[in-house]
Amino acid sequence: MSEIKRSNPVGINHLSLEVGNIAEAIAFYSGFLNLNVVYEDQASTPIPREELASLEMGDQFIALTRGDTRAADRDRHFGLVVDDKELVRENLERMGVEILPGSTMSFLDPWGNRIEIVTYSKILFGKSDPILETMGLGGLAKSERTIERMRAKGFLHTEPTPN
């Protein structure tokens, strides 16, 4: 039997969240994140701003699509990487958003999408220095423990500066 050749996953370009109202979703996410919002209404096949918007995060983005057909979700989620987790917590509390109980910092957006907030310094994936600089995050670094984990997996070929 011959082995099947498969493609290798490289990462995630974007994810799509279903929200009830695009403008309200942009206002919600802008309450705790600095965002660059991109609309597809200028494309060759325009999609109205009320139907789709992208929240850019350097070389990745979250697509917001209008719809509201799912129930609130306390299990399925995605991890949103930030530079300052405590600042997100402060802003969510200011906004009256409930932080869900548990060992992670998770919450539901107004449409029931569950988001877990993760600190960049503690995760294994990394953005290149040019992308971080373009995002205004030059100097964002990994923790010593994360550097050790990355080294153990063979992910490091140069020595990063820990934070």
C-alpha cells in the first residue's frame, strides 16, 4: 500500500465569527483591542459593510460575518493572542463582560462566540520582527519558559531576547 502524500499545515490565516450586527461587533471588539477594520465593499465583487468586515492583526485577521443562528458556546472557542492580557481583562470588566470561570481567561461575545485570551510571551508561535514592527509591537518578546519550550521543540535557530 502506498503512502498518501499530504499537505503540511503552516498556520491560520483567519477565522470567521458569526455576529448579529457587524457595526456592533466592531464596537465590541474595539472596546478592548486596537483594531484595523477592513471592509470588502471595494472589491470587484463587493460585499456590503453590513454583511462582512475583517479585523486585521498584522498577517492574520478575524472575519466578522452577519448571522446569528448559533447558541452561545461555552466549549468550542479560539485563542486570541494579545500583548497585554491584564489590560484586556481591565477593559472587559469596564465593559461589563463576564469572565468565565476556569483556569483560562475566557469570555463570550454578545453573540455567544467564546474567546480565550492568551499572552504572546507564553505561546509557541511567533511573528517575524518586520510584522511585529509594522503592527507597532516591535520588541514584543517571549518568556524564558517559552523560549526553553521552543528550543526543546527545535523551533529556535537564533537566540530571542526574553521579556
